[in-house]
Amino acid sequence: MSCPEDRSFRELVVALSTILDVEEETKLYHAWRVALVARELAQKVLPGQATPVFYAGLLHDIGAMGLDDHLVHLTLKAGAWQNPEIKDHPARGAAMVTPIPGLGEEVAAMIRDHHERWDGSGYPRGLKDGAIVPGALLLGLADEFDLTLRAYPGSDWSTVKKAMAWTVQEAFPPELLTVLDSLLAGSLFAEVATNAALELKMFRVILDLPPVNFQVAEPMKVTIDLFAQIIDAKHAYTAGHSRRVASYAMRLARCLGFSEEAIQRLEIAGLLHDFGKIAVPRAILDKPGRLDARELKVVRQHPVRTIDLLTSVTSLKDIAHDAGLHHERYDGQGYPYGLHDGEIPLGARIIAVADAFDAMTSLRPYQPTRTPEEAVAILTRGSGSQFDPAVVAVAPCLLT
């Protein structure tokens, strides 16, 4: 890595938080606002936990990934909290975060309890008072602030405070509400009320975060592998897809004579090639019939999002296009840019073949599963049109 792993880690977590909050053309910034406000609260009441609280805020709704809509919309629907998928999302999120180096159980516990309330009215376990992880209450209060602010766009803190009162008065300790009021009555409200202000504050906070205690060797490698699992977790039929694509891409690269260093970089690109797909609604990805024009546009945005996300991580900029351009075709008929042959990075041309091979040989609801030999034969038929002939020429190495 060309920059400290600490910096890359925090940038990668922020990138994941960003894509979890994207819907079609809009960035919701829900997790960013929760993380930033909760961190400010923690600096006042839990100063030793401000950084874990911040990371918990960024990922507090990761367990809701794959729902039919974003939680900021679902919460407005009558009876939303009776939906088992919604009630279970804190526990699912905690399970996903626990293995992440530097976060672990401390951050996972905050995520698990972030919908518990001081008076016992929360979920999923109905905990109350001191049984709730303290940092979780900060997340919950910051969450309530964000949701209320969305319901009253353009309002000042006084208006938002009055609107929040009926949901937070008994649900949080009075002293915590007092701290929130003092912060938002000061400069914090202007720093988090608009998307532009949020982006500026997030940039500053990322630079100021203290080092992460990873407690594992090669923390970025472990984190990227876990992120690949998170990406694939959105759909049952894609489990293991990113790891297999990365493995197939490495084998193809070795057959093409890549250096070991280049192969390792291509592995990362393969693991994260579908990063942007997290933003594609489950209803679109699982649709049994043909996609309409709007749905197709949403799907074809995911490679661009992958490029944007990986470009935002200093140590991954160099593999962003290898990862994001795997839907381009050798004949120029692919997407998102319609690039052809040499305009497409070789890494992306390799991942395109690896991705297609895995799609054909894995169980998918929309097509028959092929044997590896059948898949290579189909790749060969697409040589020079969909795929780079030089990459297809070494595709038989996937059979050994």
C-alpha cells in the first residue's frame, strides 16, 4: 500500500457507508449524519469511545442492506417496526461488523443496541436503562435527529427540536438530550444540516481520527475480503461470487504472465468489482422478467459507483477502473461508457471473463447452470466480440 493502512481503512469504511445510503441518483447521507452527530455527543459524554461510536454510526444500518427500500423511507410506513426484517437488522448488522479488524465486538454491540430505548420501548430486545450499551444510545438519538430533520427540511434547530420531543422525551436520558441541545444550538447544526456541510465536516473528521488498533496482520486484506462477503450478502445466489471472481481473475492473470504484485492488485479489484451494486435495489436485481428503461439505467450505474467508491480510497485508486469497467465489451457494445478493446484496462478485460465464467457455472435464478467446459466454450464464442481474445485464449486454465 502506498499510504498508511489506517487511512485506507477509514476511507474504505466511509465508502461502504456512502454506498449503503445511495438510492438511484441520490446520496441520502443518513449514516454520515448519524456518525458525525453521535461522535460529537460521545466527545462530551463518552470521550474515550468517540471513535468507535463514529464507526458504529457509519455502519449502524448495514444490517438493513437488501431491504426493499431504505430505512429512512420504511420508517414512515405504518407498522414498519413490526416487519421482521426491520426488527432483525441491528443483530444482522452487528454480526457483519464483528469480524472487521479494529471494530469488532465494541462497535458491533453499539450497532446491536442502537434501536433500544432508555424507557424499554425499543427493539429488538426491549432493553432499558443501564442494560443498553451507552454508545448505542448516542447512535439512537443521532438517528432520531436525522429522521426528524428529513421530515422538516430547511428548518432550524428550534423547529426540529420541537418535532423530536414526542419521540425522544422518555426514550433517552434527560442529560443526553441536554447535551444534544447544547451542541445543535451551537455550531453543530449548521455543520450537519446540509449535504455540502456534511461532506466538509466528514473530510475534516477523517483526517483527525486516531489510529485504529487492528490486532491482526494485514488488516486491509482482511477487511477487503470481509467487504466482498458483505457485497455478496445482498442476495443469496451471489454468496461467494466476488471471492470466486477474484480467484478466477488471478488464475487468468498468471496464465498471461502477470507479476505476483500485479496479480495481488487484480485480486483486490476482483473482490470489490461489484461494490457499487450495493446501491441497486433488491427488487430490481431479483426481478424475474425483463428490466424496464429506468431499472436498466439503475443497474448500469453500478460500475460507475464502483469506480467512484474505489477512487475515494487512496490506496485503491489504481485498481478502480480494473474493478469498475468489467461490463465493457471488447466490441464497444458494453457499459457504462461503450469502451472497446485497448480502451478497456487489461485488468477489467480479465475480470469480465472471470465474472462471466462464474455467472455461468453458479446457480442463478435467471439462467441454467453450465459446466466449466460449457462455460469456456461460450467464452470462446464471445472472443473478439464480448471478450478480449487474448484473455479467452487462456480461459482453459480455469478448467485445471
